[in-house]
Amino acid sequence: MDWENFYKQYDDMEQAELVREFLNLSNFGPAADVAEVLDEVLDKQDQSILLSKALEADAFRTAQDLETLDGVVSEEMIDEAALKLATKTPMDFDSLEILADIVSAETFAKLVTWSLDEGEAFTTDEICTLDNSLRDHDVLLRLISEVKAPVTIDDIDDLSFLLDKNEDIEDVLSERGDLYGVILDWEKENNLDGDFDDSDDIDEDW
């Protein structure tokens, strides 16, 4: 059965028939409509099996598509769907911002890490937004260390604010030769006693 005929009839089907016909579908419609059907499946195990079938068929291709599952399936199922999606499509900032509200903290940290592994970099404003949902400090440190250039003195201030008290932004960015100038300017601006010498600059670290 194709999606169009199934979608017209599914509301009148018994659960067993709905599951059977769904598994035999040759194609799928819009993600929102697929989520609507999944919402009618009462057994969570059946729901998980059908969701897996839909994911394999690329019925959910974007973070916006996965958002239609919020409140329909369990967080664990959305986590699994999000991780599968990450293997197929880049996790850019817009995608991560959407998924932050519907996946677990552990999965969100994995998605951010996956994104960084795939070469994504984020602006200071984006990192500050992601930090609102990020519960893994090591991942945050990596986000900061790989911040998208160029950055300004204000950016360094904002990133420094995200660190723990025992952490220094100069240390986190120590391997970023492309940011040397702005970090030096930031150090000068924040040298409150006006004594800018070797003890409070980064000349020896670069």
C-alpha cells in the first residue's frame, strides 16, 4: 500500500492492521503526517518499530521533521532518531537549537560533539545559546576552543564568562594562533592596574 491510500484509511484501522500496513508501506508522506499516525499507536514497542521503519525510509530528514515527534513518542525514541539523523545530515546551529529542546542532555552533548567532529564551528553568540542546553563542560570547552573566527574583544569577554573560575580563556584558546592579536588586545584592556608585563601577557605561551 502507498502512503496516500494508507493515510486516508489508517484512522479506521484496528491497531494490528495499522501496524501491519505501516510496515508494508512503499513510501511515506510529510513528517508531520507520519508523526500523526505514530501518535495513534498505543503500544510503545510497536511505536518504536514503526518509527525505525520511517527513519530507514528517510521520512524524517531534518531537525524540524524530528520536532513533529515531540510529545508523540518518548524522549528515548527521539534521542535514537536524532543520533541516526546526525549520521546523514550536518548538525548546524539551527538544527542543534531545535534538538536541544527535545532530546536528552546526554544526546545533545553527543550531537554537538558530532557536529564539531564534522568540521562545524560556531560563533560566540551561537556558543552562548548552545551552552543554555549543554550539560557537558568538556564539550563546552571544545566549542570555545574551536570558536568561529573572526572574534572581537567583546567575544572573548563573553566566552570567558562561560568558563569556571579556575579556567582562563587564554589557556582555552592557547593553540589558536589566528586569535593571538585579539587575545593580546583583550589582555591589555583587562589589565586593570595598567602594568602590562610578562606576568600577565601571553607572549611566552605562543
